[in-house]
Amino acid sequence: MADPSRPPSPPPAALVNTSLFHTAKSYGESPYPPAATALLVAIPNPLRPVPLLFSSVLGLSSYLSFSGHRIDAAGTSAAWSALYMIATSRRKQNFLRKLSRAGALRGLTLGMCTLNVLGGGLAYAFGQRSEEEEKLGKEGST
């Protein structure tokens, strides 16, 4: 039985930042979702220039995140994912085409774009740029 005069012990460090906000923010700062979205955009449209533009910018966003510019990469992937969602939603599909393999791939791509917009938007809006600049400054001086 717990002693009422003793304060409760703090939660373990592993459980402190597991809220939905922190999970979405870390998803937005990760370099892997923009890379996966770039692949999903490029697969059904290998030779069309406009989807390849979206794919290359999302690939650049993934590279920026790998090189340490996580906040800027999150904003870039969120913005270009939102643009892709707007451009793709203008083309209508009938119900039977949504159930095909191409329709499933389109739905998966739009789902990944939605997650990129939410996670990247949170990471860009609430990112601590001073911490990122300090971290990049230390790596550049060594």
C-alpha cells in the first residue's frame, strides 16, 4: 500500500514524451516519410514531369532532414504534400476505379501526404530553431 505522506514517483523517462503531439512532431521531423511519399508519387507516374517534380522536391526534403535541417525539411514536406493532395484531388475517380490497385495506391499516397502535412506542419510550427542551429554549429566547427 502506498504511503500517503510520500509524493508519487515521476514516470519513467521513456514514457514522458509519448503524447500524440510529440509522436506527430517526431514523425514530421523524420526523413523517412517524405522519402516514402516520393516513391509512392513516382511509382505510378514514371515519365510524367509534374508528379516527378513533387517526387524530387519530397526527396530533397528527405535529404535536408538527413543533413540536419529537420525543421525546414518538415515545412517543405508538409507544403509540397499539401500541394500534391490539392492537385490530385482535382481529378475525380468513379467508385470502381477506387477499388483497383491504382486506386489503392492513390489512397495510400494521399494518406501518407495527410500524415506529412500534419506531422510536418507541427514540426515546423513548434520546432525550436535555436536548438537546431546550435547543433549544426557544433557539428560544423569540428
